[in-house]
Amino acid sequence: MKASSAAPQGYYAASSETPALRGALNSDMRADICVIGGGFTGLTAALHLARAGARVILLEAETVGFAASGRNGGQIHTGYRMSQPGLEKWLGRVHAHDLWDLCEESKALVRALAAELAPEANVTDGLIIAAHDRAALRELGEEIEHLSKHYSYSAARMIDANETHRLIGADYFGGKLDMGGGHLHPLRYARGLARGAETAGATILEHSRARSIETSGKKNIVYGESGKVTADFVLLATDAFSADLAPELAPYIGHVESFMSATAPLPPALGEQILPMNAAVADTRHVLDYYRKSDDGRLLFAGREGYWNLPADIAPIVRRRMLQVFPMLKSVPTEYAWSGTVGITVTRLPHFGRLSPRVLFAHGYSGQGVALTSIGGKLMAEAALGNSGRFDVMARVPAKKFPGGPWLRKPLVAAALFAFKIADAF
């Protein structure tokens, strides 16, 4: 088995064009808004701000799409990790409906931005949520009925075990086929957003790690290693790593390492058998399997997670799980394996808010960030431009702290997630 990860984005980097070369922060600069983070959230914010005429400087510690935005499963989901009935019970029907509208807008926004700025990201419609047991199948059916009745959502339908097997090539109890969901090449999308933001006038500086933020009235200063940016607003868009700059956010952020792999291109017979309609798949386990086919016919499979130290070799861990789902791939080698840090919250909903009146943050997309990060960046841009109403729809979602202090939080989160993994086996 050959498993290579010459770049941290694995197959995604290998299947993308050489990225543009960008300068670093090496002097003192002035901007209307300083965006910290060159992932989907920060790039979308910079794009919308620049198109509105703002002077924008974006600081990225590594390169555009270096972290989760360039390494994820590329899946476009409908809704949130909490069901709409759950949101209605928790937040009330009005707030839940407002959140639903933002999520629907997020999917349309991704499709529109990809079509305009990154057609090479190849957005493909279709996402199957595969039920790993009968209880999960029943819940999917109840969800579809609720969304149809109360949200007029008609893009999803239930599929039985036979149709699920035909559309996936693996056995489940049934599932939900959502044509409102889909998938794309995430690193190509991130780089397309960056090109669009620069064309609109934004300045993107790479290898420019922000070290601290100083706030004082209407003036905020972001300090780097070799320079600083003075700005009216600062947008913190660093997801799982937000606490590096804002330690007060640490209790609200959990970290999971998600492992992904890419096989060699599938032989034609297997390519017809596995995912013949080219939908993406995510199952209903707590520690879920999620996978799709690439443009060149590989199976991109994610199916295990890490909560503490990264293993030296990711490929065998993912491969064992992949072969449990698709035993017919035993003779197909794994050619790439990589990992990425996912920022999660206790509620599994994104956490938006303000560190000060002119310093905003957004993080914690909890595995559904391909769509939600794009609307997150747009909402941050709107708020910085003086219209915070829609940003506050997200910011009003109550945040909950993970248990434990600085020393116990990480092991307690790891223990809880490991317990979910054990529960999946029964």
C-alpha cells in the first residue's frame, strides 16, 4: 500500500494547480478591516468586504486553505448538526426558522461563488445520509416529514435499504437522499475565493501569523512577527485555533483530528458499483464515516478520528474502516492520507460573537463548515459594514462551555468523544 502526503492537504494539494505566491506582513499597515484566517470564513468575509469598497487586509499564518478549509471532506450539508425540531424546542420557532434560512442561503452562496470564482471545484449535487441502525432511519424519516411540512423543503426523500445499496454500493438500513446537499473540491474552492477577494481589492498576506490583538475604542491593532495592522474592525476567523489569539474562547472550543484518505482511481467495474450517481455519503454514527468520489474516480474516505496524539501513519487506520464498508476495495491501494483539525462546540452549532464591539469571531462549525463558513464570512462582513442583524441571529445562539479547566478540558472532551465511538458499536 502506497500512502503519501507530500502536502498537508494530501490528495487535494496533489490535484490542484500550483498556488499563487503572496507576500508576508513585514511592515506597519492600515486597513478598514483586518481579517485573521485564510480559510472559508475569512476569505468569504474579505471577498464581501472588498466588493463593498472596504480596505481589507487578510492575515494567514500559513497559506490560503492550509488548515481545515483545504483538507475537509468537501460535503455540503443541509441544516445543522442539531435537528430543526431540536432547535425549535431549544431556541423557539422564530429563531430556528431564521437559522434555517441562513443555512439554505449558505448552500446557494457556495454554489454561486464556486460557479463564479472556482468552477474547477466542481460542485456536484447529491448527499446521502445513510442510517446505521433502525432508530437512525426512523429519525431521518421524521426529519424529512418535519422539513416538508414546516419549511417547505422538498429536495430530500427517504430511500430504502435496497435503493441505498444501489446508490452507494454498501449496506445500510436505508437513508435520506438530499439533492440540496452535495460536494466539491475544498482546496480549489478556497483558492478561488482568494483570487476573487484579491481581484476585488483585498490584500492577502501569507506566512503572517497574528500574535496578539490590542483593542482601544475605534482603533484595533493586530500584531504579527514583523509588522502590525491597525484597523477599525478585526474579524477573527481561525476556527479551531481561535483560542490562540483569544484565550477566553478556549472553554467553548473542542478539537477533533479527522483522518482522510484517497485510493488510487477505481477500476471501471468498481467505479460503476460504488457511488454510481456520484453523491457524497455521511452515515448517522456519532463518529461517522463520510466519503465521496473524486473527479478522477478515486474514493475519498474519512472514517476515524483522533482526540489526543496523532498516529504516525494515518492510512492503515482509515483503510481498515473503509474495507469494512467496501470490502471489494481490498486490491485497490491507498495513495494519499492526511488529517485536519475540526473545531467543535458542545451544542454542535457555530459559535459567533464579539470580543469587543469591533472585534468579531466565528468558529465551531462542527464538521459542517463547507456551507456554514461561507455564510459565516458574509455575516461577519455585514456586521463590520454596519448591519449586524443577521450576524446576531447566529450570535444569539447560547454557547456552552466544555467541562474542565485548562488542564482537564482536553482529556474530558476526548473521553466523551471516545464514549460516543464505543456507543456506535452497539
